[in-house]
Amino acid sequence: MRKAAAALGTLMLIAACGGQGGGQGDGQGDGAAGGGQVRVTLVQGLAGEEFYETMACGAKAKAKELGVTLDVQGPQKFDPTLQTPIVNSVTASHPDAMLVAPTDVKAMIAPLTQAKQQGIKIILVDTVVDDPGIGLSRISTDNVKGGAAAARALAEQIGGKGKVLVISTDPGVSTVDARIEGFGREMKASHPDVVDLGVQYSHNDVGEASKIMNAALAKDPDLAGVFATNLNSATGAGSALQQAGKLGRVKMVGFDAGPAQVKQLKDGVVQALVAQLPGEIGAKGVEQAVAAVKGRQVTPSIPTDATIVTARNVDQPDVRKVLYRAGC
């Protein structure tokens, strides 16, 4: 998530707090109760999406290494009404631990509280909920820092001046909310000649993002840049820019680095990408789940950094390894 070819860093661990993993729940999980193989379920935010598939690959590799039974499930849309019944079903099957990427900071509190009350160890991966009591460990990209990196990258692309717009999904998703916060802070603090026009929400819909972009170009024909907080926002905005003949003239920075995002980069739709480390998040999630089930020390918060990817560095070996995969 940073300047060209510069990794913001590798995994950073916040000091562990003792006693977080043991003495909680009712001990009903098979691994916790009988000393058998630990059973973990990963509930993705969106099944089939490259970020979450790369997370699953990291989790599977770590589960194999540690001798953990891992099941992976996820909704077909990033939607709490679709994720809730999956979480409820997983709770009913009673694994020892659940890795989960909540699709809403408020709506997922109730089903995850129910899982916690059943003695299932809850590890939050990527996204979180507003209740700090849910999630023995929270493992996520430092999205505020990522948003700030996106701001620096976009400011560099537009020469440090001009109007910029943020297009995001919906309010209430912890990751994108944090990216927006970091972006706004950085622009205000360090780029006084950049005019931040604020954020508009596409509801994760390509067509809506295109409409937002068209309206923004009509209102501000001198628009210099766009920060698209996810793939669909970038896809819709890019389509509008292409139709308006402004592709590449209005600079865009996107988030994530799956195959579709990398294609956008190589096609000139976006000028920079913020690549996260979903494989690391998945692997650390399994490690923390096992620690929790076995009553060992659990690290309450594990933030991860990321890398800025551009057309200049995308084929470099150290950058290629952070690009997402469609499968293991």
C-alpha cells in the first residue's frame, strides 16, 4: 500500500496480552475438550472473491502445518443478511473456533455473540464489529494507514494539487470506513493544495459507481483524481472515465490487488493499487485460533501492512508475491 516499489512493512504484532485464550467458553469444542484435532471454520466476507480466497489459502496452509481441521464458508454477497445464517449454521455445528470477517460492524454483533456464548473461540479477520468483547484476536490490515498511503500515492499522481473524490461501498464496513478516515487525514495534514471533495457511496455496485463518476465529472470537470476503496468502485469509475475520454487523465488509486485489479492497473484504468496481505491474515488467524482453543496466550490485535503497486513495479518478484490469487 505505499510508494512505488516500497513495502510499507511486513507483519507488525502488537504486544500480546496474557490469559486471553484460556478460561473462556463452556469447553464443548472437540479439540478443547478432548485434546483431539482442533476444528476451525473460516467464514469469509465474500465467497470466491480473490482477497478472501487468498486469505483461505493462507489459512489452509497454516492449518495443514498445525494439524488443524479447517472448513471454509462464505456468502455470495458482502451482506450481513446473507452472512448471518452462515454464522448461525456454523455455531450450530460447534467448531472449536471461528475465524470470521464480519460484513457489518453492528448487524453481526448478535450472531457472533451467540457463537461466543456457545463457547466457540471467535477470531476476527479483516473486518471487525463495534463490540470490543467479540474477537479474542483481531487481525486486519492497518486500514487507516492504508488510506493514508492511498492519499500519498494519489497526491503524487496528480502533482500535489487539484480536486479528488472518494468512491466507497457503504458506511458501516470497518475496513473501508478506516481507509476513508486515513485518506482524509493525510490529505488535510500533508497536501494543502489538494481539495478533498469527500466520499460518495456506490453500495458496491458497478453501475452506481459509474453514475457517481459521471455526476462528479459534470459538476467538477477539472477533477484531478479518485480514490476507489474497492474493486467495484474502481470498475464503475473507470468505465465512466473511459466513456468521458478521461481515462488516465483523471488519476485513480484503487484498493486490493486481485487479477481484476492488476488488469485495471496494466490497462491504465488505475495508476496505483494498495495490496494487502490476506494470506498472512488467514495464517495468523489459524495460529491465534489454536492458541485460544489450547488456552495459550493470544495476541488481541495484529495489524498488517501492505504495498503500493504500480505499473512500474507490478512485475518485480517482491511485488508479485503480494498479488492475490483466485485459488490455492
